[in-house]
Amino acid sequence: MQMHEVSPEGHVTVEGYGPGFFRVGGQVHRGAVLVAPGGVGGWGGPEDVAPLVALAGAVDVLIIGTGPDLVPLPPVTVAALDEAGIAFEAMATPPAARSHVVLLDEGRRVALALLPV
């Protein structure tokens, strides 16, 4: 996978989370959230592939947090991301949020899609 170095300055991270919410960049977001280089917003969940596919070319990797536990992504989501050429990794939400910070600190172009815990 080709990686592109970026500055972590100006990128927001998950600062905290709890049942049904995330605190990202000092703001509380209820429900699923998408944290991408273009900003932070709501996300419709694994079947909501359009905002994920729109990240093609803008990120090196997409991390998908599947909630409190790792849950396989729907085949339609996997197929859409593969077709768009987006490298992705699914994991439980807590390690997904931590991985996002690590990759940003390494200067990687990364996006994060999270389901609440």
C-alpha cells in the first residue's frame, strides 16, 4: 500500500466516547461518526458506503470501528471499498480510535468511521 506523509496538525481525533456518543475535536457527536481529512460528521453505518467511497484518493487507509466488538463488514461494503481502491481495516471501536491517533502521529492520510459502543 502506498502511504503519503501528512502533518497531523489540523486533524481531529477522538478525545473520548461513551454509550452512543463520541467527543471529537471538542464537539460531542451522537451516533456513528466519520472522521476524515475534510472534517467530522455523522455516518449511517456500514451500509452507508457513499461517504466512505468518496474518500478514494484522499486517504491511504480507512479504519472502521464496528462497535464494542469486531463484527464482519457487510459484503456490499467490502466490495464497494475494494472497487474504490480503498485500503481498510475493521476492528472494535476502542482500538480503532487508538489506531487512528497512532497513524496520524505517523503522518499517514487516514480516515475513521466509527459505530458507537
